[in-house]
Amino acid sequence: MEFRRLGRSGLNVSEISYGNWLTHGSQVEEDQAHACIKAALDAGITTFDTADVYANTAAESVLGRGLQGQRRESLEIFTKVFWPTGPKGPNDKGLGRKHVMESANASLQRLGTDYVDLYQAHRFDHTTPLEETMQAFADLVRQGKVLYVGVSEWTGEQITRGAELARELKIPFVSNQPQYNMLWRVIEDQVVPASEREGMSQIVWSPIAQGVLTGKYKPGQPVPAGSRATDEKGGATTVQKFLRDEVRERVEKLTPLAQQAGLSLAQLAVAWVLQNRNVASAIIGASRPEQVHENIKAVGVKLDDDLMTAIDDALGDVVITDPRETKSPESL
């Protein structure tokens, strides 16, 4: 495993993070989830990402039990707050002070830890003053419950506003967690430059585009039975935008390029996102330990300029780059 600094902070994270968005507490049984966590630990992964909303809080509990017995100081545990959880009452959502403080305490209990290394605003809350949200995060830092603060799927302008308040409050505002892969590059034009100016890194999710960049979705063929595209609880909606035949045909053109690099398509996809100097870590998920072992081989891989250009040429105009695709709901 190799490690990178998170923004301009002193926190090191593993280049590959283990995330449990679509698996723990939902898609796979707990024994299998724990086997995947063990595979991640055995592979040298120290960074684990979750959120209170995943499987409506169950994912945090599964991760907490899976990491039980590990030396806490040797791990970086990340979670998030924003989406509705629990009975979904009027204050069980968003980034108001009440929800942030109560959610943080509940997450710590489920994870079985006194603190999280990174607490992230899962989306931008248009209904709550940003000053209120950032003050709540600052108070959690002062209480020792949160070491670093981050966000997820914020625009460049939102990141800039948050960073200004973080400086005033003297709290470490270090990261953004966006979707990013060969097919979805909407952060490159505005989010990455803003993050670089503010000393923040990207911790990216969906580096293999919900499995599309493994090549398992063939053009002109039905989606495979049991795949994510058929699982309404497992991200079927998210993957739909990548399932046009035109996209599948373009992805097939990556196969010889991966072979040329001595990589599988999935390894090429993960290695590709790690070429971006603003990316600190790529989050992988797994329903089987073998998937962890497969993706970990992308660590330390350097793709030369000719190969990066060939990837761009192969994918052509199916790549999505519009920065307006980074957005948060206006209401919950």
C-alpha cells in the first residue's frame, strides 16, 4: 500500500480506501462483509469510509463490528451527515446544528469509537446557513469527536465559501468526496482547482463507474443477472447513466489498452483516477474479498502520457465533463 497526504493536512490516507455504501447492511450478509473488511486490512488499507445514511445506519454498525479489535490509532475512519435517517422527523436531515450534533454522536456509537478521523457534509444544505453548519463542525472538532472536516459533492464555489469559514473558525477543512472516473469528470473544471487553492484533496467514489468500467456490461446484451444494474437497493439508478450502448462500446475499446499496461479493466480504471494529483484516495467497495485483492493492484501504477491520451481517444465524447452536474438537492 502507498499513502498520500489529505490536502495540506498532516493526515496520511491509503491510496485505496474501503467504502461500504452499497454492500454492508444491505447487499451482503454480515459475515461476508467482515471477510471483505479483513481482506482490506490484509491488503494494507487503513482508510475506511461510510455514512450514517448507508443502509439507514446499518452500514456504520457493520463496519464498527468489522473493525473491532483493530488498533484504533492505525485506522482512519470517515463518516458523513446530511441525508434523512431514522424515523425521518423534521430535524433528522440536513446540516442544521441539531442534526449534525446528534448524528455525530449516533455515528460514534454505531462505529464503536470515541472519534472519527474525518466527518463530512454529505451534500451542501441550501436550507441552513453555512455559518451554522461550520460552527457545528468546529464544535465537534473542539470536543475531540472529529479530527478533520470534509465535504462530499460540493461545487467549487461552495468549497471556497466553506474554506473561508473554516479558516475563521481555525478548523482543518481538508477534503471533498465526489464521484470521479474515466466517464464522469465533472470535478475537473471547477472543483479540483478550487480544492487545490484551498489545500483540499479529493477522496473519490465510483472509480469503476459502478462496475461499468470492468467491461461486464456488453453492448447490445441484457445486463447480467445479479449485477448492480438489476439491484434497486444496490445503486441501479446511479449506474443507468453509464449503460447506453454507445458508452458500452467505448468501454470495450479500453480492453487492449489495459492489456498493454498489464492490468485488468478495473485496475486500469482505479489507476486512472489516482493519476490526478489532487486525488488522495480512491474508494472501492466489495461484496467479495476477491474484489479487494483485484483492485488493490492499481496501487502505485503509473500510466504514461501516451496511454492517458489513448484512453481519452477511446472514450471520446461519451465522457461527461459539465461542472453543473455537481449539485445538491434544494430540499429534503
